[in-house]
Amino acid sequence: MRNDSEIKIFPGSASVEFTKRICGYLNISEGESTVLKFSDGNTYVKIGEKVRGKDIYIVQTIGLDPNNEFMELLFWVDAFRRSVANSITVIMPYFGYAKADKKDEPRVSIRARVCADCLETAGVDRVVTMDLHSAQIQGFFKKPVDHLYAANLFCDYIRGMNITDYVIVSPDEGFAKNARYYSNKLNVPLVIGSKQRTSHNEKAEIMGLMGYVEGKHAIIVDDFTISCGTLTEIANVVKNRGALSVHAFVSHALLSKKGVAALRESPIEKLVATDTVHNPNIGGCEKVTVLSVADMFAKAIRIIHNKESLHELFD
């Protein structure tokens, strides 16, 4: 087994605090690096130490500023490749462009595939991410993609809430398979919403509900939220159908300021999310609880570095 001190982890500008948590768990120092933004909008990255022959891990989420964050990530991969690193593993806690996973209307780009091609062209050897919007995106890459899940962490938290007579609620049919994992793990019923989205304005309409919530506590699960539109819509529906309370769990909290305001006005009592995205907008919001998944990524890095199996992270 290789020593943790041999692991070289570098932070992208979007994941500075997250990288510190990972390194704290592994009890190592983060790599020395510099990121500058010039007045014309150009991004400059520089590695601050020798990496020749090293196995490198660069941590960069693609979240609130996806275009700049993704370009910076490409520059990091290129810099490490040109510095003759032995391998380059991208730790991408949230892959924002994963939402664009198909051609669902004429004359549009499959942006997730473009991002995968760009990363591989730049020289990435492996990608580790969490709760992709669609698991099929792993197939967009020719290189290995390790897909971690927040579900077990959330299930443990739900058990700790000590509530009875609750149901898991999926906002739509698209997330039903993921939501079914929660219902099976927790041995509770699953309720599925029927959602319709007619434009790109991040507003969705809940057309119906499959299942019963009357007299039950409703726990909504989803992969991410920005405007909180879908969550508030489904929360209103289940409350109108007689739910006793509403809680929501999302892997990635990209809430805008309007989204936070919508959450505060909604019947959702608590929104639980992970720290895959550093989001200043949710700071101070009494309805939001953030759970860290940095230790899960740290374990994944250690396992990969030791050339072992990631299977234990999915038990």
C-alpha cells in the first residue's frame, strides 16, 4: 500500500475549501498552485512545485460559473500533462454540463459529450464525480469515470431524523429510478410526480402525483436545484394532498438568490445538500443544512492511488 504522503492534490479555484477538507481527511498538504484572472477575462494557472512522474489529482467542481470553471480545469490538465505528470485524475464533485446529455430538440449541442471530448483531448486519465444528472454520461468518456453517490449519506441522515410514516418523493419520472433506491434502502413507499417543462426558463409544472402522501411526512429527493422551482412545485402538491411535513434532499445545491427566496417561502421545512458546490447564496439560510462528502472523495482518492477497488464506497 502506498503512503498517503505520496498523494498530490491540487485545488481549482472553484473547490478551494473542498480540497482543504479532502487533504485534512488524508492528513496531507495540498499542492502549491496559482490561479489568476486577468482584466480581459483570461485565466492563468501555474503549478508551484515539481510534478514530473507524479500521480496528480486536480479538484474542480463545474458549478456556479461553469464556463470559466471548465476552461480553468482544461488549463490545469494541460499544465500537468506538459509538466510530465505520470497520471492526471480530475476530481469533479459536480459536473454542471451533465444536464446536457442528449439531443432532445433540433440543432442543439450535446454539451456533456463536448466536455468529455475536451477533457480527454487535454490529457485527463480518469474522472471522479458525484451524482451525475444521467449515469449514461460515463459512456461519453473513453477514460474511466468513477461515479459516487450521496444516497447512503442521505439515508443515514433520514434515519437520524427519527420520523415515522414517511414516503420518498421523486419530483418526476426521470429521477424515479434513483428515488427507488432510497425507498428500497429505507423500506418506505415511493411517490412519483409527473413534471412538464415547456421552456428553458427553469420553471416546471407538476401535472400529477403517483402515490399517496396523505397523513405522511414527504421526503423529496433530487440531484440538484437552482431556482428551487421543481422542489417548491412538488412540495406544494404534496402539502395540498395532505402531507404532514416536507423535507428535501439534493446532492448539489446551486441555489440562486431567487432560489433561496423561493425556498424560504415554500412549505419545505429543511433542504439538505452536500458541499460539492461552494455556494455563498445559501449561507445564513436557516432552511439549508450542508453535509460534507469530502471524506468520500478522499477515500476514493486513497483507493485509486493504492490501485484498489472502489466497491467499498457503494456498500
